[in-house]
Amino acid sequence: SCNAGYGSNSCQTAGACTASTVSSKDGGDGTFYCINGGTVGGTAGAGYCTCTSCNAGYEGDSCETPSTCVASADSGKDGSDGAFYCINGGTVGGTTADCRCTSCNAGYGGDSCHIENPCDASAAPANGAVGSCVGIIELASRANCQPTCNAGYQLSGPSSCLLGTLTAATCSKILCAAGQRVKNHACVSCPAGTTNTDGGDDASGVDTTCDDVICGSDEYVSGNTCTACPAGTTNANGDSASGGATSCDKTLCAKDEHVVSYECVACDGNSNLAGDDASGVNTVCDGELCASNQRVESKSCVACAPGTTNDAGNDALGANTACDVTYCAENQHVKANECASCPSGTTNDAGDDASGANTTCSSTACDVNEYVYENVCTACAGGSTNPDGGDDTSGDDTTCACAANERVVSNACVACAASENNAAKNIVPGPDTMCNVVPSPPPPPLHPPPPLSPPPPLSPKEIFPPPPPLVAQPPPPSSVAGLVANAEAEVSRDALLAGIGDETTKAKAKLLADAAIAGVNVTKLSMVLTAETKDAACAQAFSKMQLDAGLGACDVDVAVTRRRRLTAPSNTAYDVTVLVSPVTVDAATLATALGNLAAESVTATSTETDPTEELRLIPGIDAASVESFALDAADAAKSTSAATVAETTWVPPSPPPPSPPSPPPPPSPKSLIFSYDYESAATRQNYHAGYLFASLALSFSFAAEFRVA
């Protein structure tokens, strides 16, 4: 009974190894376990049995060692037998049952190079946001997501991934095309009658505006478009297509001209009345047709009455004709048989007959707690009141007022402190005011004096001694002459102003006239401001200067040539000119106003100009009245200058010495000294006040007599 696996007489011969299914059999007893298939060979004894023909992919004595993986072209090879298929290129590595591919083709990964690589799409584009790509750090290949762009930018498309390469979306500025402008970071068409020829406005920036289309000569505006004038009509250049419709003027032929193909042609041998309309049919030189604003009366052409009109062409050889009455529009009235605009603060219904007598406009009365500002009823502000109401909007500006024991602070009523008081009627709007401190009553005496019998009464002469005789002190002659010249200039000024109907023009003319009388130049401040209306531009100018509008005069014109400004499209650029006079605005106030404009980033130019020359430039002003006033103003200015020199050098004659004082009254008891001293002080105060009043009255009387003389 040899050991298993051995035989022969001495059990010395090892038998051939046989296969075993027991994994622990190592061949020591002649049985051997091959781990991964194979055929057992060798002889008994530990370490002598071996496996051959192992399963594919394994090797070693017991078929226990996985073989190095090898590449296979068979797509079904998964490495279980040591052969492995890489789907998208790559190099096979690893061992049997653990094969994998490395160095896959670009854009692929995974053990078999079978996975398309993802992309990181979580970053926002410049000038945009991540949108639907938020948090996506592994965007699948062949997938996409959608970022967003900031206002004024446009997206190139979605962000997409292909084999690990991200094609990121970009945000680019939106540039507006010609004929567009920027509004709320979007390109919109220019309003009718405006254009933006160059285009290219950046929608990512601020709003822009379009330029007005200005019509050329012989063009008019129709439907916000510049249109050629019809034949036989003309128009000056400068109509803005952004405004309302305009029209061309008919060409009226002169005397001895007639119409041929919409043109005025000289008559050939015959005469013709003036007024043939070149925009109409051809006419002939027959000498029988009345001109415009003429009518037929007794076979003759006579002028229409003031306030009436008539078309040309009435036949003077026919029946009598009549002219048509002109009826004024709303808020117009009749002045010298013409329709004139109502003054500021007044209104009138349409229909006044211009051929009749002058008519007037009606003023508006403000309600309670309203005041007049620039001819408009305005609510009282800051706690102020106007209890009576009824302020007339056609007159000067009015004010509201604070109640008693209130003061004005920044145009608001503020209560006085408990120890202060103030009278009512501090005006609002107006300058800041102060309350009055109420003095505390004197303390009572510590030891009141014993009652005494009253002293004997004083006589009136002792209480009120007569003042010294008054002596008239004549003013220097130059001063009186200056007063006379000033008065004459003011009369001439008032006559000039009486001929001006428009209140705004009248206020400007008065400012210039007062400066001329004073002999000083006025300062002209020029600036460009953007506003909705001309009135708003003027109000803005005074507001930015922090100057009361009543201290200056304002002229406004639409700025004709300007670049597009980055402003709201409803606003217009205006050339604003403010006139101020040293008579009402001193140099320090003017310097402060210029500083306030600079602080508001408004560029203003300041020039001095002759007020009389400015008066001559006012449209419609009577030239003869201006020249008459100019002479009087020059005399007044010259006299004022001479008076100033005289008053600085003139020494008045000495007054006569005062009369000796009256003897003092008899002394009173000591306990009553305080009372009588107080009364004496009051008496002296009344005495000096009366003396001063009398002296002033006498001086004015003397000046008046000197002027009359």
C-alpha cells in the first residue's frame, strides 16, 4: 500500500499525475487541480504535476496566471479570453478578464474607447449669463444648452459639445441700422420725420436720438415727409419734417404780369393787375381783374376793409363784390383789426370779428390757497396760505404767506420757537425770514419803595421842548438835474412799453430800458439746454442758475444744427439766451449764477452788450419810439454820472446854531428818578424822530421846487 501516487516494489516510482476537481490538490499524491482548464501532466510529487493547454488567456503550472491582453479585431472580444476589442482606436492593456484600452482616439474615453467625452459648459459668455447651462460641467457630447445675453447684445446660438470640444455661444453688441435709434437697449425705427443716416448706434449703451429731417428750398412737409412744392408755389428751406404739416406760398404775379405754365410772364403790350396766382390756370393780360384783398365797387377795385380779406380775380367790370370777415381763433382777440394772441394768463373763445372793434381776453382768477406764478395758478406750498384767493393770472406774480408766529425757511412755513414771535404775511415763495426774540420781563424790585405823593405836573413845553428851526438844505444842482432827466427817460420808456402787446416782450424791453437809463450794459448768457418746450427751457435755465426768473429776460430758439444727443426722444435742444442787468443783479449774484451753471455741467458764454442796441433788435418794436427813448436814456445816464461826481464833492452850507436849551425841570424825589428818566428818554426819542421827519420832508420839497424851476 504505497502512498497515493507511488508504486513499485519499494514504492519508489511516482505515478503519472491525474486531474482532480479539488482545488487543494497540488500533485503530492499524484492528483492535480488545474485552475483555468488545461490537461494535467507530469508525475506525482509536489511541484511535479503541471497543467498544459490552459483555457485561452491563462498560463502557469496550474493555469492560474491571467495572460497579458492582446488586441482583437473581433468586436465581440471582451477580454475574458485575453483578447480585447477597442472600439475607437487606442492601445490594449491589462490582463485576461481585466483588459482596457488606453490612448483612445481624440474625444473618446472609457475601457473600450466607447464613451464620447463631455464638455464643461458652466461658464457664462462675456456680456451674458449662463442661462440653461447653469451648473452643467459635463455637457454630453452632441448635446447643447442655451446661455443668455445682456440687454443690447445678441446671442450667436446655443453652446454645443462634440467629442469633448465645447463650441461656446458668444454675445455680440447689437448695432442699429441706418434709420434706427436705441431705446431701452433695443433698436427701434426713427420717429416720422427724423433720420439716423449713419446707423451703427450701440444698443448696449444709452438711448440715442435721431436727427430732424430739414426740408430744402421749395419743399414742404406732408405726412412727415419733405415734398416738392406744387408748380407755381415756393417755400424757404428749414421746415422740420418731424413737426406738423407745412405749406408752400402761392406765387402772386406783379403788376403787368400774367400766368403761363405756372410762371409769371411779362404782359406783351397789354396791362394787368397784380395778384395773378401762378399755382392756378393760365391767365391773360386784360387789365380788368382785382388783386388779392380787393373788391369791386362801382366798376372799380377798392381795398377790403381792415379785418376782411378777398381772393384775387374779382372782375372789375362785373357786379359789386364783398370781402370776407376774418374770425379770430380760440385764445385770440381783435387788436387794430387783426387777430392777436391773448396775453399770458388770459383766454378768449373763438369767433371775434376782426373787422369790428378791439376785443379783450378774460383773465383767470385763482382759487383759495393758490398764487400766480408765470401767469399760471399754482398751489401754495410749504404750509403757506392765500385765504382770499382770486389772484389774477394776467397780472404780476403773486405769493402765499405764512401765519403769525411762523417764519420762512426754504419756501416753507416753520413755527417760531416758544420764546419767539413773528408777524403774519411772510411771503412764500420768498427769502428766508427770522422770528423775533421776545424779551423776558424785568424782575420785580427786591425792596419796593414806599408810596410817595406825585410830583407837580410838567408843562407841555417842559415835556416837549420845541425843536430848533428847520433850515432847508438844497441838494447839489447836478443831483436835481439827474432826477429830472431820469423822470423824462422813464416817461419815454413807459410810452415805448405801451406799444408792446406781448407781456414777455414787454418785460424784456423794460429790463433793457432800465439798464439804458442807468447807463450800464446788460450781460447776455448763452447756453444750449434740452427740454420739452421753450417755456420749460427758460424755466430750466433760471432753475440751474438758482436765479429768480423775474430778475432776467429769456429768449429761446430751436437749435438748428446739432449732433444726435443721448436724450429722451420727446426733448428738443434749444439755444437759450438770458439777459440780466446790473440794475437788478449785482456782480456777486451773477458770478454765483455762473458757478451754479458750471456745477450743473452747463456750458454758458457771457458777453456784455448795449441795452439800446438790444432794444432795436426786438421784432415789431416801434423804431421811432426806440430812437426817442435812446436820446432821453442817454441824457439820463449822463446826468446820473454827473450827479454821482457832484454828490461826492459837494459840501452843503452849515445850518444855523440851535437855540439854547430850556432850563431843566425842578428835581423830583429820588424814588421817582427812574420813571422820569425813562419818560425823558422817550421824549428825546420822539423829539429826534420828529426833527428827522421834518428835515426829510423839507429837503424833498426843496428838490421838487428846484425841478419845477
